[in-house]
Amino acid sequence: MTDEDRTAEADGIAASYEETDGERRLSFERTDGAGGTATVAQNLEGYAMLKVRPTPDGDELERYYGFDMALDHVGELLGVSPHKLPIPDAAADMGM
């Protein structure tokens, strides 16, 4: 997996994907000066509920079964349409 597979940027939002010892994390940051961050986390096996956090290591705000539902919450946190969130290729299968 390359860095290009792990990052994406569009419409003033940067997204990055990483795998830690215990989970997969998809983090978003507003880069257009409006500020704001959010992270969607899931266990490495990819079968558990998705957790939405304000930051990669922040406290869990909510859990979701579906990736689309988690992205809706991220969109709310960032103040953008969830359809504008760039998704790196490496994270495209989260919530499946």
C-alpha cells in the first residue's frame, strides 16, 4: 500500500488512513481555514462497529454499523456534506 492509497484531499478536506496495533483509522481535517477534525475507527479485522471520534485518540462520540452513517456524523462535525469527504483507497472497505 502506497502513501497515495492512504491519503486523499478535496474541497478543503484532507483525509488520511492508518493502521495501528489494534485498529484502522480514517482521519479527516478541514484545510480550508474553517478548522475541525474527526476520525472513524474500526478494529483491524474490519467487522466491528465504526467509532466516530473528534481526533484519532479522542473519546468515542458514537458507534455506527454502517460506513455511510459514520461519514454522516463526520460531515456534521466538520460542517460539510458527507458526500464531499474524500476517501483514500485504503479505507474504501471500512464498515463492510
